[in-house]
Amino acid sequence: MTTDIVDEAQRSLLGSAGTEVRWIMPDGFLELPFEADDLDELAERLVELAQQALPGATEEVQLQYAAMCAANYDEFIEAGVQYAGFVTTEVDGVRCTATVSVSHMDLDERAGSSPTGFIASTMRHIELGQVGEVHLPCGPAVTCVGNRPASIDGSLTRSGQDEPIWTSFIQVQIPVSNGTVLLLEMGTPTVEGWDVFSAMFAGVVKSVRFFDEQGTPLVMPG
């Protein structure tokens, strides 16, 4: 993935059993690198990302930001994250930011012949948020809207201390016929941008399409 600010463009991932997923990201997103050849290249690209994300900051703050991004990669790998991007914009005069991630993970073998229902039931049980089921152009999916605690790294705050925040999120899980789940999530700590970002994310989710090895479109049975 490039770390440049991109215009609206198609993104794609190749899952197991040759199933490819494609979706469209809106313009303005900065994307974290996921295809660096080695750690040195990753570090270099993260510094470039920090310079774009914080153009008015000192070199020290930019390096701290790059290090903070690098620290998340172990979590990304563990969670199966294969795409992550963020955007910053003004909404009614307030500076707002949102992140979008796309992950692939294995479907629980207990899901049986109704994976969508199983996922929805599981998410309601753990009380992650408000859970619903929807039909997308690519197939059935489970949605979850909620809030979770997070924190801002002290290197990026005026106080120099980690500061607690609440992140509002929308999560969409799409069961795939090859025994995996595609998970898309948008999160924002800025309530002023919720309507704008949630509408943007709805467009991303509706753009998801699956294809087989021959490029034939697939609709998941759910």
C-alpha cells in the first residue's frame, strides 16, 4: 500500500482459496504501509507517513508518531489487519479524524450453515454494541455500532501524558464461503465527524465485491 494521500481508488486483497475482495476508498486517506520488503523500508515509509500526517510538527514529534504507528503492527498482524488508513478533515469548523481498517480472519467452525446468524448472536452475547444484519451487494453481513475506550499517546498531547478518549465505531463482518470473515471497521474519537464518517464508511462497505480466481463476481450466501 502507498503512504500517499490517494484519490478515490479501488483496493484489493487476495484471501484464501483464491478469493479476491475489492473495495473503493474515498479520496483524502493516508494509508499505512503493509508491503515493505524489510524493517528498514517500513521505518522509512512510516517516517514519510508521519511527515504527511503532521506537516507542521517538529522532526522529533514526527519520529514519535512514526514509532507509535510501528508499535501497532504486532496487533495488526494478530488481528489479521491487511489494510489501515486514516483521514482528517474539518466538520463545522472542528478538526475531525477517522480510521478505516480491513481484516481477514478465520470463521469460527461452530458457525455451521448460518454464519451471519452465528456472528450476530455472538456479538450480541458479548455486548460489543448495537448489532444488526444487512444485505450488501456482495452478500449478507453483520453490523455493530458502539463505543470503546482508547488513549492518545503522550507524545502527541500538550500535557505529555497519555490521555483517555472514547472511540465510536462501526464494524461490519461479512462471512466468506471459503471459511473466513472479512471485517471492515471505521472508528473516530471526534463525535462532530460521526455523521460524515459513517456515511463515508457506508459507501466503502457497499463497494465491497468478491471475485474467484477467474475474475468472476461472487455473492456470498451468508
